[in-house]
Amino acid sequence: MQTATDTANAELLSKFSDAFNSHNVGALMACMTEDCVFDAVGGSEVHGVRFEGQAAVAKAFEQVWINMPDAQWLDGNHWATGERGVSEWTFTGTDAEGARMEAQGCDLFTFRDGKIAVKQAFRKSRPLIKAEK
């Protein structure tokens, strides 16, 4: 049975997704705790690259938009239960050379005090689609 907290957390995930798609780092960080953690999709560690704290997480999010200025997380589906939540999406973006990414993915979240404490990102490993010349 969905609780009021579950509904509020799912709405927070929808708001968080909207902030990603509008490239609004201020709105993103307003959804996260001060000591937030972001585990990126890639990296040499078992959890990918880990960013800790508002400043490091904000910089990591902004880097995505620098690398792919048209980045979008489309077809979002968000839900939460207890202190955990999930967002499913299709990521799209184009890099500086014109190569395009399109892949499905999801984020796993941990909530604390009505905010996101941990965001773990997962995305299908798919080669970039080369730009046509």
C-alpha cells in the first residue's frame, strides 16, 4: 500500500527528473541532502565513480551537460517505497564530435528526511551512434 511518504518521494523523483532535463543544477541540489552521494554509471570502482557532498555532485551533474549539451532523460517512470526509490528513463545526448547516445537506464535512490541522500546510476552499455558526414 502506497503511503503519503512514498507518494511524496515519487513526486520528488519526478521533480528531480524535470530539473535534469532543464539542466538546472540548483533545482537538482535542492532535492538532495548536504552529504549526498552520486555513483556514476562508469568508473574503475565496483560502484563506478563516486561523488560525495553537494559541491562534488553538482560539478559531476554539470559535466554531463558540458559533454553532451543536449542531454535528456526521456520517458521517465518514478516510484518509491519506504526509504528507496527508482527512476527508469532513456538517456539521449550528442557529444562534441556529433556522436549520439541513446540507451535505457535507471537510478536507484535512498531518501533521508524528504530528500535524496544517494543516487546510483545504471545505463545500458551501448556504443555511440557515429555522426553522419
